[in-house]
Amino acid sequence: MIKILNENMKFLKKREGYILIEMIIFLTVSMIIIMTSYIIIMFAIHEFNTVNYYSELEEISLCVQDKIRMEISESIDIVGYDKYLNSVKDGQYTQIKRLYYICRDRENRENIVQKNISISDEKLYIGKKSKYQIGNYVDKIFISEEKNKDDELIAVSFKIEYKKSKVKYMSKFKVYKKNK
């Protein structure tokens, strides 16, 4: 019996050195697996947020387009616009901070009022004396006017850039003026 115990003790003594090495290898492999899992999870969360932000910006863009189309198509004329001091010209588009237009009052169609579309603090507003918000996350707004031979406004092209976190979205659309 003592002989068997002595042999087991010798076996355990030989095994002790391998247990430390096995533990180091196990911990190293475990850390690699944990770090890889963490990186994959963080990447998936980042991509999910990016897609979520992009779809939110697209939805906001569609609402803004509808509202601007309705306002500009029913307007009588574009009166003018305010540019930034160092306004960026992007091809035929001009960066603006406010667009002035005249239209008929909704409550009394015989009255003519001046309204504006403006950008302030990454929000887009429409208003007369007071203003109401029509969109969030608006980074820049550009316009380009299209006129006929008689210098009458036919259409206005808009290019609006949206930004949420690091995700950017741009919408381009053209609004034709209704003949009155």
C-alpha cells in the first residue's frame, strides 16, 4: 500500500510543473476568446447604431422633404436667402442659413405673408413671426434656383445634409412651383 502511495506521490510531483503551464495556456486562450468576443460584440453594436441612425436620418429627411415641397410649391415667389459669411458653393448649389418666400396665408387665402425656412442649432424651422421645427440633425442646407427665360422661378433644388454622431445622410430633391 505504501508502495502505491509513493508511486502516486512521484506521479503528482511530476504533474505539478505541468499544471502551472497548463493554467497559463488556459488563461491565455481564454483571454483571446474573451477579447475576440468583446471586439465582435462591440463591432455589432456599432454597426447596429450606424444602421439605426442612418434610417432615422432617412425618415427625418422624408418628412422634411414633404413639408418643404408643400411650402415651396404653393409659394408665390422666392424673395431671397441669407448666406453664411464664408458660404460654401457646391457646384450649382449655394449654402444658405435662411430662405425667404412669399405665399398665401392658410387661414385667409387673400392675405399674402412672407415665410422663411431657416437652420439653427442643427434644427430646421419654418415660420413667419414665430417658427416651428420640421427637422433635426440638419448640418447644412444648399439651394439652387432654376428660372425660365423671363427670369421667373420654375423650380428650386435642395440639397440637405444631416448628421447624427458620425453618421451622415444627404438628400437631394427638386420642388417645382405651381403655376397660379
